[in-house]
Amino acid sequence: MFAVVKTGGKQYKVAQGDVIQVEKLPAEAGKTVELGEVLMLVDGGKVTVGSPLVSGAKVAAEVVSQGRSGKLIVFKKKRRQNYRRKKHHRQEFTVLKITGISA
């Protein structure tokens, strides 16, 4: 059994026991979160596609950790104008372990 869920503007294919990295969610490590935006649910040979969401379907996940990605350098330049700007960016993320899928 697997599901396609939407969180943080992205879609993820998840099954029970999977560990995924998603955009930051407001929860501490060890807490349980519920992902309610289930777009598709596959149970054996039975496929349920939502329009846009599958009603009554939920995915339960445990927050493993919170973190930040590596440093990204954002460099802007305009030639011959003596214009240079250098910024850094680190995206925050949450690591989830899928504990259950309910239809």
C-alpha cells in the first residue's frame, strides 16, 4: 500500500516505514503529524485517485528531526556597473518517518 501526499507545495510517494525529507513543519522531534492532503491511494490492485483529494484518507508520520540544508550562495552581478551582491541561504527541512496510511 502506498499513497501520494502533498505537503510544502511538493508531492511525495510514501509507503509505511519510508523516511522522507519535506519542507519545515511546526513540530518537535518525536511528535506525530498527520498529512491530510492525500492525492492518490493504492492498496494492492485498487487505485483511488482524488479529485483533487481522496476523502477520508490520512497519512500518519513521526517527526524524526528538524534540520537545515547546506549553504547556497546567491550571487547577483550586472556587468560594467560595479554591481555585485552576495547572499547565503540555508533551507529548513523536517525528516518524517511514515507510520501508517488510513483510507
